[in-house]
Amino acid sequence: MRSFNYIENVHYYKDGDRVVFTALFHLERGQCCGNGCRHCPYEPQYNRGNINVQDKYLATKEEIDIFKSKKGYDKSQSKNNNEGD
């Protein structure tokens, strides 16, 4: 069974009686849950199973390209980059 060590104010915070998950929590989860979360980092938002991360959550263009190629949804760009080599 998986063990999770969530850290308050890193993975979630409390807003009154609610627990609000951060974008980091969702990114570590690996896909959108589709529940309309406040800090959904996926694009389009609130689409269950979606793995496309909004660019603003990745630090550099290089990281964006690496992430997209690992997820397999940016193959056309990778092919174009290798044609001139």
C-alpha cells in the first residue's frame, strides 16, 4: 500500500474548514481528477485524466519540451527538431 507524506502549506493548506490542494499536490498526483480544484495545473482544467500541464507550472522552455516529450504528446515538434541534424 502506498504511503503519502503530505506537508501542510506545501501540498495543501486550510481555508476555513476546507482543505485546498496546491498545484504541486496535483502535479505529483500525475493527472487531473476532474473535481474543479482551485489550483488545477492541467490544461484544459477540470478534465479528468488530463496530463497536459499548463506551461506556467514548468520553469523553462527546455523543461516544457522534456515534459511534453516524456508524456508523448509533443512528438511532431521532436520530429521537426531532428530533421535538420
